[in-house]
Amino acid sequence: MGIVKALTSAIGGSLADQWLEVIEAGNMGDQTIFTSGVKVRKGSNTKGTDNTVSDGSVIHVYPNQFMLLVDGGKVIDYTGEPGYFTVKNSSMPSLFNGQLQEAVSESFDRIRFGGQTPTAQKVYFINLQEIKGIKFGTPNPINYFDQFYNAELFLRAHGTYSIKVADPILFYAEAVPKNAVHVEVDDINEQYLSEFLEALQSSINQMSADGIRISYVASKGRELGQYMADVLDDQWRSGRGMEIQSVGIASISYDEESKALIQMRNQGAMLSDPGVREGYVQGAAARGIEAAGSNANGSLAGFMGMGMGMNTAGGFMGAASAANANQMQMNQAAKSASPQETWTCSCGSVNTGKFCSECGSKKPEGPWTCGCGAVNTGKFCAECGKPRP
């Protein structure tokens, strides 16, 4: 038994009217990954069952669908091409690969039994579209060494990922539950979620090793999908006929210790700016004056207490302000100072630009040191051939 392509032209233009039975995929939504065929038009075989496909029946395959013809638990033919196909008991399997590669034919040769009972003849359809919106969440924090913070941080990630069936024959044999007639992606996701999360941790750790800051992880969905593909595709494609398409991270959260480390590092980075430090010092002084004015024992007592405290802390605050001012002046001087390199032309004129102000001659290029250590005067290194920087 096999299938052959049906004629696409018919008298009056009504194809279905001249066929005994027309079989199409059952309810196939965005999250449906596998479903059995249903008869949308029954023929004269009224005594048969819905599981029986009559000789001469027509199977209608829509785009992005893969049809399996199963007889007595044995996969006998398939097609990955859209169109109408007639069941012929006397024909050999046609094996229409469609958009899929020859690996599907190899899987057919290796896997010819789908595990069904040997009393039913059925038509099955597999969704070849990208199955999106599969939710995931990390139950435990994932460690992430951030080179910017120079610390081991821990994060939780939540989001969605998508898969696509790459080898429908293998997917039917290994991933579809036995005797199932309709499978949504959530029906099989639980058994693969632990593998996905394990691969997610490996991929996030690889992003850490590649030097990506932890705050950038949420915006690296496409890159993370590629990391996941590198980890899972070989395993899932060869073992189950499916592959990761994309990973989208909706939110990332840190544990309390990681939050404290990040806050401490960011605060330290801000306080390394002398302008910020001086503002912090002046703000502290202003808060002290405000607190003294609201003293419950009277503002005079408060200011007296503040004066005593300022005698102790004033030296420190004054020294801090002086240090801040000194560093700001040095930074400003460094920015404004731009010493220009001078060179003497062959005509005797001293210049700072690229051309002589007297005769217009171009500034000669001096020697330069290559990364390999060789000293050169030309445009390329005489030792390794690297261009002059």
C-alpha cells in the first residue's frame, strides 16, 4: 500500500465530489504537534470504521503538515508535500520528502513500526510549523560568574521557547506517546523540560564564560537560542527528531545576596567619581543641619550638639572635600591639557600638524613597533606582515 499524487484538475473543478473519501488533519492549532486524520467526506464504505482508509480514498495535506500512513502499526508511506494524495493498495511507497531532507528517508528505513496495534489503519499528521510559546522557569537559582562585578551571582529566569519538528518519522516513533490520537505540546513538554533547563544552565554558564554581563542576559534571547541549539540540537534532533528554534527570556531575578553585591559594586563605582563623592559629603552635612534644627530639646541644643560633633568630624569632612576638589581639578586639567607633538621639517620649520606650515611637506612617519616586537618604518611589519596600526 502506498500513496500517489492525485490529479489536480477535474471536471467542473470540484475535486472532492469524485472521490470516495477525503481525509484531512483533525483540529490542529498553534500548540498542536500531532493529530490523527479525520474523514471530512465519507464514501460508500459505511460498514467500516473511522480507522479504516479505503482503497482510492484521498488524503488532503495542507502546507506545513507531514502525513504518515500507518497500516497495522507499520509506517508504510508518508509525504511532506502539500496537496491531494490517493491511497493505492497496489502501489509501492512514494515517500515524498517535500521540504525535508533525505534524513527523513533514512529514518523511515530504520523505523517502520509506530507501536500501534496491528488491527487499525490510520492517517496521522505532524505539525511542521514552529511551535511557539512553550513556558519555562528555573526552579532553583543558576550560578553566573560576572567578570564585570568579579563575583559569583545567582539568577532565576522565566520565559518561553519554541521548537520545530525536523525529522517527523523519528519524532513520531520517539516523542509521540503510544496510541495517542492528538498531542498538544504541553502534553509532552514535562518530560523534556528538565533536559531543557539543564541545557539552559549550560548555555547561561557559557554566556558567562564569554564575558557577557549578567544585566545583558535578558536582551540576548537570540544568542541564548543559539547557545541552546548548540547544546540540545544534536541530542534532540538525533534522538527525537526535534530542535530548538528560539528562547525568549521574559524576566530575570537575582537572589538577595546577588542583589546586595550588585548594589554595593554600583555604589562603589558611583563614589569613585569625585563629584559624586562631594555631593554625598555635602548632603550628609545638610542632613545633619536639618536633624539639628528638629531636635526635640530645642534647636539651640541641637546646634550645640552638632557643633561638638562637627569639631570632631569637621576635619574629616574638610579633608574629604579638599581631596574631592583636588581630584576634580586634576581631572579637568587633564581633559583641557592636550600637549601637541611637534616635528621639524627639512626646511627648518617646527610644526604640530600633518603638513609643514612653511613649505607644505607632509610629516614623515616615524618608526613603529609591531605586536610581534619588530620595529618597522613601512606600512607593514617586515617580520609578520601585519599592517601598521
